[in-house]
Amino acid sequence: MISVGIVGGTGYTGAELLRILVSHPGVSLHAVTSRSEAGRPVADLYPNLASREDLVFVEPDPAGLKQCECVFFAAPNGTAMHMVPELMEAGVRVVDMAADFRIKDVATWEYWYKQTHACPGLLQSAVYGLTELNREQIRTARLVANPGCYPTAVILGVLPLLEQGLPEHAQVIADAKSGVSGAGRSPNVPALFSEAGENFRAYNVSAHRHWPEIKQELQGITSTSVNLTFTPHLTPMVRGIFATLYVSGVDRTLDLHSTYQQRFARENFVEVLGEGALPETKHVRGSNYCRLSVQRPYDGEIVVVLSVIDNLVKGAAGQAVQNMNIMFGLDESLGLLQSGLFP
Amino acid sequence: MISVGIVGGTGYTGAELLRILVSHPGVSLHAVTSRSEAGRPVADLYPNLASREDLVFVEPDPAGLKQCECVFFAAPNGTAMHMVPELMEAGVRVVDMAADFRIKDVATWEYWYKQTHACPGLLQSAVYGLTELNREQIRTARLVANPGCYPTAVILGVLPLLEQGLPEHAQVIADAKSGVSGAGRSPNVPALFSEAGENFRAYNVSAHRHWPEIKQELQGITSTSVNLTFTPHLTPMVRGIFATLYVSGVDRTLDLHSTYQQRFARENFVEVLGEGALPETKHVRGSNYCRLSVQRPYDGEIVVVLSVIDNLVKGAAGQAVQNMNIMFGLDESLGLLQSGLFP
Amino acid sequence: MISVGIVGGTGYTGAELLRILVSHPGVSLHAVTSRSEAGRPVADLYPNLASREDLVFVEPDPAGLKQCECVFFAAPNGTAMHMVPELMEAGVRVVDMAADFRIKDVATWEYWYKQTHACPGLLQSAVYGLTELNREQIRTARLVANPGCYPTAVILGVLPLLEQGLPEHAQVIADAKSGVSGAGRSPNVPALFSEAGENFRAYNVSAHRHWPEIKQELQGITSTSVNLTFTPHLTPMVRGIFATLYVSGVDRTLDLHSTYQQRFARENFVEVLGEGALPETKHVRGSNYCRLSVQRPYDGEIVVVLSVIDNLVKGAAGQAVQNMNIMFGLDESLGLLQSGLFP
Amino acid sequence: MISVGIVGGTGYTGAELLRILVSHPGVSLHAVTSRSEAGRPVADLYPNLASREDLVFVEPDPAGLKQCECVFFAAPNGTAMHMVPELMEAGVRVVDMAADFRIKDVATWEYWYKQTHACPGLLQSAVYGLTELNREQIRTARLVANPGCYPTAVILGVLPLLEQGLPEHAQVIADAKSGVSGAGRSPNVPALFSEAGENFRAYNVSAHRHWPEIKQELQGITSTSVNLTFTPHLTPMVRGIFATLYVSGVDRTLDLHSTYQQRFARENFVEVLGEGALPETKHVRGSNYCRLSVQRPYDGEIVVVLSVIDNLVKGAAGQAVQNMNIMFGLDESLGLLQSGLFP
């Protein structure tokens, strides 16, 4: 049993991590911390976890966390970087579900996250935890930077095309739609039911923090320069990301469908749909799967890839557990095979 | 043209009042006040009002408001009572859409609203603005207390039964369901899309401020004592109230359907459905109508009345305009005959 | 491993049964039948079950089903009664999730279901599968009539009050709200997104088939006559039932909260909330729990009980599996402890 | 008063047309036809039209329709072409809200609509009713082909860029999201609340009938060849279309914002948002407005235009009335200035 700690368990990604871990057969929950809710039973805040009435939020005490083998950070950006060095020194392995260690270049990180990085020395050794891309490095990683939700859907969607090689200056356009849970649990007007319900809108069209993250990873996969356009939207549902990806310059002789099938044939959680089938977010709601389809509509210049995930599972807590499983030598899918909830 | 002022135009009821008044042929908008948004075009905050780009929020200045013939308060509870006396002295007629003047008994009001009333002397002369109940008094009223959304749906629903007379200690149970816009525009966790969406819950079961308001009015209609149980619920839609009303002790010889039809035959905005038909909130979304059905299921002891309104229209801004029309001698339905939005 | 068959696996309750059984450690799925989808992989129709790509729908062949130890019927009303006698003769134990065996009186059944019963001789021996009421009989039952979704929420909600005894002619009013999945997967206009979304309505107010079912069971619990009013509503969410229950005549000296706590203290799947707490459907979405609160608002005549379940789990497939666990001597909660999905 | 007939008034676009026309001051409704609902009051099917209890569906009788000055077809594709020649001969002017006259090339039309065209001779003289593109021709048109909902949002969105000229082989990618009402009122599984709710999906990615329509019109605006990719999606709301448009090859020296502002400066129903502002579908719900923003994110190669409309208003019935106003010399915005419904 891996002794696990969670820092910041009160947000939606923390709650989802708990949902997965309470039924994970290889994990023992050592500490779930929350400064604001310390002393309160977890099932009081999240009654869906009623079967684990014993769990109680505790203060985020480094001494307690150091006794864990693995600590997950489900806290806001800029939290983990202040605690991770001390935990790592104590031998704890860390999965940060926030953005502190996702960007390799410290200046870029500081520009986008508008703060000084507390431990830039860790950025290079942190492994970007997109499992299907970096599985081998994750095995031995001490610190995993769990990807953002949009980057997970987008990078998985274009990965096979980039690995096959794109011409210089190819365009990658990621039109991404997220459920409202992606906006977190902090109250704000645009996330109110009366505003987000029966509404569809784009946001941060000119600058979203997932843009440099996606760009960095795409650039890492291919040696040619990639032009990335990324447009995030909010759609009136709670969970799910749907990314519609438009890629120009793809070799017309490439068999798209079989390229995708081969790339992901051995993957546990990536399903390439049969030709003609199209993915829906509801099919992965509550599950760790990414479902993909690829096509060249109207035999045109543009290849269209559709990629769906649950933003809270494969886009956050599920992938974090998938990475933990790998880090500790467990079966990668342990605790993650619950079927999604449909309808 | 009636010169109109609105105090507190930034909430949902204020926005709805504006939506109705900008196309009302008998009204000239003199001032729309908002302390927080002063100087900002109304259509910037509420782009659905784009056809009226000239409207700009102004500071709530008594001098300006005194030039109006009619001032609506769409502000939080406890706001109007501090401004109304001065406005009334200047000859302005007032419709308060909040609760400051709904309860006749000052001690009861202060108990439920947890503050000292600033002008208790006005409580007796204020007219409770349920149009179908108090039309004649509204004509000459200087101050109208516009009813709460739940009270409107509930009282209209049981009015004919109470007017026919109920035995002592009859039970009236009001099981009421509201769309989330009833919770207002202030951000709070339970009103977030991720919390209120795909969720149904009750709230304030043991104490809701509309209980004394409904109780007072029911008691005013009938001379016997009424036992009122009122359970408010939140349903995952933006607009609408559905009240399911259970009344015991109704005379079995009463022809329910014709009693209701006769009572509301001359009403512009209350429709009694044909026997067997049932109302739906969507049929009144965006309109000022109340739709009712009455039945005695399984020929049992309990009469069941179903009553639907749009909480922001007949339950707030629409009824307020209906009252203004009456106060100023206009056709009661002027500016209020827009069809609801379906689907 | 119990060898299990499912008849009619293509509707929502069948899909939900599959979702639960594919991760149930004590069950081996022998046959999932569907006349319309025979030959098609289950994961093709329900991609949320992607981890079980081996499952394929087969024709509903009695020979194959007879090899099962337990057969679930997730088929429309009137299906099971034609197949159950033959299966039972072959020693198969049956859980019918439809209504064929819920009503003891054949004339009543035929009146409400508008058809002749094919095996009225089985009605008396069929056990009504409300686990918390009939656990001991379920252990040895050959045929379990799994309760309807509304009856489950309603009966659990008033059970402790009825067991304590009510005066003659006490009123039980069940105001129940269901998610749209309760209407099934057959296409019909009122269940369209554009009709049911942003809408709240009642239906079958004067006659719903769950009325005689609830009435029969309430009458079985208490020796006094119960007056039941039952109003079903449709609320714009996919899953969940919220029952608001109004009971008159409850002994004022009864400690409501402790009565409920004691009654359900040993139950796995019924949670009585702390005083002041109120249940929400979202807290049980995807889980087998029923959550209850009980109160006497305004210290009035009426006791109000709030009861929530997921209509597809505790209201259908989950309770069916709970019953199967009991019938076959397994731990009652085996395979049923997955946390609900929140948010 | 223009004497108006409506053929096929029972679908959502017919109902919306009625909603607009019943409060249009320049129109007299002569006949609303429906084969299936003949004899039924319109307000019985669409209770939101309760203020017009006099309207009754009649059989689609050509004799009656010939007495109209203007006939709208809100019927399925392939209906109007069988009735239009006879009506036009009788001097009736026609607005077809279906697709019968949108495509100029008969072979293309027959390929996409899978039937033989009944009156190909009318295709050339029919005017494509995108008001902002063809206003002058609409004035004198005898037959207007009202645009599809997606084409309206897409073409308005890229119109100024195409009019400025694009290089040969520029890419136009239209990622479009529609509310579920676009799927119509005929019951089908994917449009059920339980399927479309809490779900996001694409459909007809490889072939959608609006592709040739958009392509034809874009090609008509610019002399260079346009590569069009069009991906329609379904988003869980009732009304609204959000089109995210990606255009390559736009001249970098072009001032995007002022180009758009100038192009639409005199338009009644197209609003170009201020720089930095982004449109939301909810802002146009129930109104005839199109709201647009244009930007070049990250100073990249791709210009991104966001375009929102209500699919049933500017995307169907509203634009149809706008065209009728022009055809009959009325103020273009007559009867169309109702504010949208927010929230």
C-alpha cells in the first residue's frame, strides 16, 4: 500500500482525486489537507464520498506529509512550489496537479503565471506527466507535473500527426470546449448557473495559460516549428472537454485511421474510434478514457481530429493516479477502470 | 408618458424590469441607478438590451429620482425603506420589488429580516401588489409592495379555494420549485453551474421569509385559521416557479374547475387550463402569465393545484409593471403582452 | 461467481445494471439479451462500458438463460411474466426490474397495466424487493419484484413513521421530482432536450402506476388506513429522484431524528442526515445511497421528510444487485460501494 | 397590413415565426397551416402564444394561401418546391425557411438533398436571403431562400474579410456549435434530454448540407477560391449558435476591428463588439441580433472571428421577417426589436 497525502482537497480536482483513491486497492490515504476545512469530515463537504466517513481534513502540516510516499497537490497554482523542495528532500515523490512545474522555461512561466517561481531549479527535472508521451520518464520521476486539462485533450489528439512529421509552419488549430467544472469551485458570476446555463461562450481567446503549455509540448514532439491557435470555450455542462483539432500540411498519403490505431494500440486509456464514429464527452464522463476520431472531411487540406476526455479525470485526477501507478510500479490502470456514468 | 426611475438596476429583477420597460409604450426611462456601475452603459452589462444603447447607469441620487412620477426599487431588502419616505413626500409613487413593505406587522418583519424597519409608519398604507387580489387599492396606492415570487405563485393558486371558505384548521401545503435565477446574481457556491446543474434540492425548509408573507395574505383572504407548510426547492433551470399546492378540507360539492374559471375569467394574466391539461414553466418563460390547473386526484381528500409563473416576470418585474399600469390609469396589460420564449 | 443473465439490456436501467455488474467481483455475465441489438457489442451502444469490449448482445434465448443462476429483467412491463415461469422451473432465480410482479392483487395490476397477467399464480410468492423492508424474505426468494423508482424513495422516506403508527386517516402526500432518464430511452417529444430542458412540469397527476404500488406497501406496513396523494414531476436533470413527503398525524412526542437514525442505523445504503442538513440528488448520483432528512417545520401539524436517490441505481439497477447479493448470500454491498459522481 | 400565410407551423421555426408575427404591427395572419394539427388552436400546441387564442391551424389549402400577399414556408425540405410555383403565379411572394431554393446548382442540390428538384427553373431567380449581403435584391424578390442557421452565423462572420479579399487557397475553418432546437421537434434518441444533456458532440463532420450552402456564398463574395472546413457540433442548450471562425491569409496591415465596424455600421442587427469583448449566445437569445468579435490571437497567422446568433431568430424566423419587411417596403426592424431574454 502506497501511503498517500493530498494537499488542497477541497476543490473539484481534489474531490475527484479522493473519489478515485478511496476505491484504489493499492493506496492508503494518510492525510488530506485543507487550511480552510481542517477538522471537518471529508464526507461532510463531499457527501458522494459517504462510504468513507473516517476521512477528515487536516492542516497542511509538512511533518505529516513527509511520512507519505506520494503527495498529490490539488491546490491553486503557486502552492506546490513552496512545499515541494522540502518534501522531495524527505524522499517524498510528488504529483502536482497545478501548473507550477509544467513549463520548462522559468521566464515563460513567470510571464504567464505572474509570480516569481520559488524553485526554478526543479523545472528541468520535473517530468511532464502526459502518460502516453512520457511513460518511461514517469517511472523514475521524483516530481511529475500533471498536464492541464486542455493540453491533455489537445496533445493526445495531434500526437500521431506530429510524430509522423509536419511541414514547416504547419498550422495546428485547437478549438476546445470545456464543461464549467473546469472553472473551479470558487464563486464567480460567469460560472453561476443563471449565466453559464443555456449559454455558450469563448474566453481568454487572446491569452490562455494552456497555450504556452501546449506549444511547448507540441514543439517537443516535432522538430519543425508549429503554429498553434488555441481557443477555449465554456459549454453548459459540468464535466468534459471536447477538442476539435484542425491540422494543415498532413501528408496526403498517410493512412490517418491506421496511424492513430497503431500509435495508441497498446494504450489503456486512449481509444481510437472506428471510421465514421465520432466521440461524445458523455461517453467518458467519470472515466479516465480519451476517445479520438480522425478524418479529412471533404477530402480537403485540413485533417480534423476530435478528442474527448473528462476534464476532472483524464484531464486531472485520473491521469495523476495513472502516473502514480507507474511511478510505484503498479498496474497502470489500477483503480481506474470504473465505467463512466451514462446517461 | 410616465417618467420612471429604477433604483438598483444591476440584479436579475432590475434587468428584467429594464427588458420590459424599454419596449413599454407608455414609459419614459428617466434614471437607472446603480452605485457600483454608475457611468456604465446598461447594454454593456446586459447586452440583450442592445437596442437601447443610450441607457447609462447613474448614481442613486434622490434629487434625480424625485423628478420621476414612478420609482421602482429593484434593490436588496432594506434599501427602499431608507429612500421611500423622501420620495413619497416629493409626490413620487413607488413600487418596491423587495420585501420592505410586504409584511404589515413590524415585529414580524424585523424578526424575519433581522433589521430595524426604517419607516414602520408606512407599512399599513402600503398596498400588497398581488394585482388579482388588490386591484382596486392599487389604483390609488402611493406605495406598492410587490409580492415575492413564491407568494405570487402560491396565493394565486389557492385564492379561489380560500375565497370559497375552508374549514377551521385546513392544511395548505405549498411545495414550490424555483429556477436558479431566484437566487440572484451575487456569486455563491450553491448557485454555481457545477453545483446547481444536474441537482435538485430543498432549502430553508424550516424557515423561509416567504412563509410569513404567504401566511399573512392567506389569513387575510379567509377568516378561518390556515395551517401553512411551505417547502422551497431549487431546480436546475434558470427561470420559472412551479408550485404544487395541496389543500385539505375543500367542500366536495364544489365544482373545482368552474370555480377557478369564474374567479379568473376577467383576468388578463391568469389562465385556468382545461380539465386534464397541466401547466409547465416553459409555457410562461419570459411572459407575465400565471397558468393554473386544479384537480382532486384519486377522488381523495386532497385538492391539488398546480401553478406556474416566470419568477422574474409575474413573480417580480412583470407584476411590478402591471401594478404601475393600474396606478397610472393605463391598460393593465400595456407592454406586457410579449409571448413567452418557447422552446 | 454467480452466473448472470440480463434480458433487455438496451434501455437505461439495463445499461446501468451492466455498469454495476461489469465491476462486480462476484458475478460472471453469461448473457445480455436484446432482440433489436443482437450481435452488436454492448460497448458500441454504451461506450462508457468500453473496458468490457467482449460483451455482445445476444437473442433472448430461453435455453441460454436457463443456464444462469440469476436472471435480471430490464425489459418493458409485460415482458418478464411471459418468460419467468419457464426460467423458474429450470431453477433460475429472477429479479424483475419492471412492474410485472409488484402488485399482489391481479385485478389491480390488470387495471393499471391494461393487460392480462400471464402468470398471476406467481404474484403472491414474489417478494417485493425493497431491501430495507423485506431483507429476510429476499434471502430465500426465487422471484424478486424490484420496486419502482418513486416507490423506493417514497416508502423509505415514510417507513419509520408508519412503523411507529399513524392515526386512522392520516394523510401521506408524496411530492416527487424525477430526472428525465426515468422516462426511458424511447424517443418522445416531451423528453426532448428542447422540451424538458429549462422546464419543470408535473405529469400523470390523476393516475400514475406507482400510486397503487406505494399504496399497497404503505398499507402493508401499517394497520391503519393511509390516504396517499402522489404527484410525480419532471425536473431538468438526467438522474435523481427527490421526494418531499408530507405526513399528518405524527405523534408530537416522537423524537423524529432519533427514530429515523435508529431505524436505519444498520443499513448500508440509507443515510439519515444530521439535524439541519438537507439532502441533494447530486450527492447520490451514480451511487446506491438513499439520503434522508426529517423535520417538523414551524412546529406545525405536518412532518416533512426529504428523500433522495438515483433513480437508476437505488431506484432500479443498484437495488436489484443489492437484492441479488442477498439472495446469493454475498455481502449486501458487494460491487455497490462506488462513490457517486460529484460534481 | 400584409396578409401572411404560414405553411408548416408546428415545428420550432414555425412556432418562432408565429411568436414574432403575432406582435408584428404590420402583419395580418391569414392562415397557419398544418396537415397533422388542422383544427387545433395554435395556443394549444404552443401555450406561450396564449395571447392569440384565436389562431387555429388549418389544412394547407392552396386556394387560401393564394389570397395571401406573403407566404412563409416553415415546412421540411422538399415541401415548398411543390407549392411555390402555383403560389407565385397567383402573385404571392414567398419566403422559404427550408433549403429548397438555397443552392443555385440543381445537381448540387439534388446530390445533397437526395431528391429531384420540382422546380429547378426557380433556382436562379430565388434570392438568397442573407439580408446584410443581398438587401437590394431582396427588395424586389418574388422568392427568397432564407439562409440556414449555420450559414447565417458563418457568412456574417467572415463577410468583411472576404470582401477585403483573401489570397488564393486561403483556409476558412468554421467550428460551429448549435443548441439542440436546431435538431427540430421530431423525436429522436440523440436529441433526448438524457442523451444531449451534459454532453457535447460533433455530428455530420464529413458531410453536412450547410457546407455546400456556405461554400457557394463565400465563393460568391470573393473571386479567389476558398477552402472551407465546416464542423457542426451539438451543445447542451436549447437555443443559440456560436461559430468560431479561423481564417488564414488575412492581410496583416488590415485593421480588423475597424474593418468590421465599418462594414456593419449601418446594420440594424449586426453588432461588432468593442476590442477585447467576446460574444455569448445568451446575449442574443430570443433576439434577431448577430454579435461579432474579431481578433488575431498571439499575433499569429490565423484571424479568429466569433459570431453568435439565436438559431431560431436571426438563423431562421427573425431573418425571414426581416426579409419580409424589406420585400414589402416596411422598416427593416419592424416587429424585431424585442430584447433578448437574459438570464
